Amino acid sequence: MPEDDIARRGDDGDPAPDLPAEIGELVGRLSGEEEIDRETRGRLLGRLVRLLTENARRAGTGGLTSGRWLADIVTEVAPHVPVRDLETLRRHHHGLHGEQLADSLVRAASLSTAGVGAAGGALAAVQFAAPPLLLTIPAQLVAETVVVAAVEVKLIAELHEVYGIQVPGNGRQRALVFLQSWVKRRGVDPLKPGSATLALGFAARQALRRRLMRTLGRHFSTLGPFLTGAVAGGALNRTATRRLAEEIRVDLRRVLGAAPSRSALD
């Protein structure tokens, strides 16, 4: 079986969920640097919640509670997240380069995850005030988790562009490599055996499940009355994204230290 086909299947060999194209489009827009006002972001997130809820009904209780469905969703969404090359990044960030460009990328991604966290927390706050609707809250937090993962995977991919570390493979394969980088919180060293694995094996999928469930658990702190959820969601996401980015950048500098000729920072 081809590696790309393996990557599209769950641990038990079942095909990954058939996602409506709109899910990928929504996540791609929410994970971009496009300036989106709070009302529009909330509307897009609400639409994503409805689509994910419809898709989750077909996953079964086992897939939902184990995190398999969530891992399948993120795996399928990741290739739809647009990643810019170095030239485009410099153009979008006022001609910055090197560490300054990396700083700018991290700031933009942190603002993006903070905005998603605030929108998700605000939605949860509304539901908190209406007990009959409490059962819909997990779907909102799942949507936030998917978008935050997409933003951070995109950030990791673009940091590799800034540091001049080229990852082989087609778009889908590269997306899976960066998704694994997100799970491990490590940069990719294409010259290191096993560092740029182009398919998700059993162990990698298990690790992805655990990582996503921890992220989802963090988002449960946004459940609170009034606007406390929005404040908590924004602050927690911003801090987590910055911490992840610093860990990845430290690792990428280490990789460049072993092969300085690959650096795009000069």
C-alpha cells in the first residue's frame, strides 16, 4: 500500500473521514494572517462547528472519545493550510528577513491563535449562560483545537522556510512532516534519518492523538460565564503558540549550526 494511502487511514485501517471541502477552506482562512474582525471570525468558527458536528456523527462514540476522529480531521485538514515560500513571506512582512522575519511570523501567529481562542471562549461563554445548550460546547472547543493546530503547523512550516531548511515531498507529504514536527515540538532535519517521515505510522498517530487531546483539554479552561472564557482562551493560546515557536526556533538554529550552508539568515 502506498505511503500516502496509509496516511489517509486510521489506526484500525478504516478510511479517514470524508470531509466537506468547506472544512478545509474555513480552517485555511482562520489559520491565515488575513485580518478578520471579531464578528467574522466568530461566524466562521460557528460554521466550522456545525460542519464538524455533522461529520462527528459518523465517527461513532469510540472514535470521538479516543481522539481518533480528531486526529483524522487534523491530518486531513493540514494539507489545505497554505504555506508561503520565503519570497512571499518577506513581501508580506515588509521586507524583513532572518530572525526579524521569524519574530514577525511568531507575533502574527500568536495574534491569530489568541483571536481564535477569544472567539471560541466567547461562544462557550454564551452557551455557559444557557444550560440546555451545554452539550454543544465540546464541538466549539474541538473547532478551536483544529484551527489552533493548523495555525501552529503553518507557523512551523514557514519558520523552516525562514531558516532555509527544505523538507522534501509533495504538498501532502510535507504537511504530514510538519504535523509530526508540531507533535514532537521539534524542528525537522532532512539529513537526519527518520526526521522527515512522509507518512503517519501507528506510533505517530498515537502521539498526534495525545497532543491534540492535551490541546483540547487546555481549551476547556475557556468554559466560564460572561467574557472570562474569551479572555482565558486568548491568553492561553497566545502564550502556548509563543512557547512552541521558541522551542522550534531553538531546534532549527541547532540544525543550522550543523550545516550552516543551508542558512537563509545570512
